[in-house]
Amino acid sequence: MVNCYLVYDEESKEAFIVDPGGKNPELERFIDSKGLTVKFIILTHGHGDHIGAVEEYREKYHAPVLAHFREKELLASPALNSSKYMFNRGIAIVADKWLNDNDEIPFGDDVLKIIHTPGHSPGGICILLPKNKWLFSGDTLFYGSIGRTDFPLCSTPDLFDSIRSKLFTLDPEIKVFPGHESFTTIGREVQYNPFF
């Protein structure tokens, strides 16, 4: 099961969606009940289990799709992103805006800071909201684990370097919301993650 996240600002009622892997009626009802405006859909990476509802939600909410520019090849290829095996239908996506490392996107009283963390995929990113101390880590870092590197275009050395140099240097109190399983913190993973 993939974790899809909805983040919203109570004052402005603006929201964004992270990794909509599949259609979620509960998510849609919540957006409607709160009167939220989905400003964009942001992808931590382009594997099929994280992009299953992207086109549907892009159309439904008239929301642009954001992804790192090095994810172009993966997003464009149902064979590489494994969507044709997961859903019996190929999914090919072109983002509306391509992101770079260190890009910043203002949101409410915080800002999304884009951290390029290649390894699980070439254009994998983590999304940091520093004021809230939240990090959406996609499939880069998990509770007590790390992302797989046995898919096409993966790199084990890149993944280890991304985590050591870009994530483990962050504030240990930052809460990590991964693409699968339960949340953790940077501090916990620095201290206890068995891969390090």
C-alpha cells in the first residue's frame, strides 16, 4: 500500500497532494468537505504505484503536476515505471513543471524545499516543510529501512549518498512521512536504521 498525502493550509484553504497512487474517495470527500483548492500534485518519484491517479486528479482539480526533471524518462515509460504490470494498463505522464534540487515553493506560512535524493530512481525527491518540520520522503527513507534499488534506473551508491549527505544532516526532530508504512523521524533513523 502506498501512502498518499494531502497537505492543506487552514487559512487559505489551499492544498497539495503527494503521490496519488490510486483513486481515493475518502480523500476526495475530505477535500470537498473542507472546501479546499488543490494547487498542485507533487510526485516524489515516478514508479507506477505512486502515479496511478495522477491524470484523474490533474483533470478533476485542474492541478498541475510537479516532478524532478530527472524523472522524465521513468514517468514517460510504462515499462520502466512498472505501471503496465501493476495495473494492466500503461501510465505515461509528462509533468506540468519540472523541479530542480533546492527549488522552493511557497505554501501557506511555510515553503516546500525540494531535496533531490537519487537512488531509488534518478529523479527521486524528498519534500521538506522546514517550519512544520515535515519531510515527505517517498521511497528514499522508511521507518528502519531504505528504498529498493533493484528496479530499472536505480543506484544503490546514490541512495546511500542521498540519505547520508542530504537527509541525515537535517534537524533530528523532523518527522518523516514515507511512501510506505509508518512515519518516523530523522533522529530515529540516524540512530537506529540498520542500513547505517
